[in-house]
Amino acid sequence: MILNTMSVEGSRVLMVGDKLSTDIVGAGNAGLTSVLVKTGEFRESDLDNEIKPDFIFDHVGQLRRLFE
């Protein structure tokens, strides 16, 4: 995995996506921090799923909150 090559911990990498079954599951499988954005493929019913992202934002512009 590229993270090993670069000596980066997965928990220090953000996977940002709008689909639980691919983006958020993939992030979890890779040990990455997951961010679900409520755009694109996202549906409100997704929030009732057992798959839980680390963070949920209305749009990608809110990502800056993680770095303040």
C-alpha cells in the first residue's frame, strides 16, 4: 500500500466520499479516516445504515473545520 511506502499512518489520511458502500467502507478497510459528504450519491436514508463514517459534512467546504 502506498501509505507504507510513504511511512504515513492511515489514521492521518482522509477519504472523502458521498457513498457509504464504496467510499466509506473502502476507507474503513484501509484504516483511513472517513468523511461522508451529503452531496452526489448521498441519500438521507444512508444515515440509518450500520456503516458509520468518522465525520459527516453537508459539503466539502466544511472539511476545513478538521484543520482549525
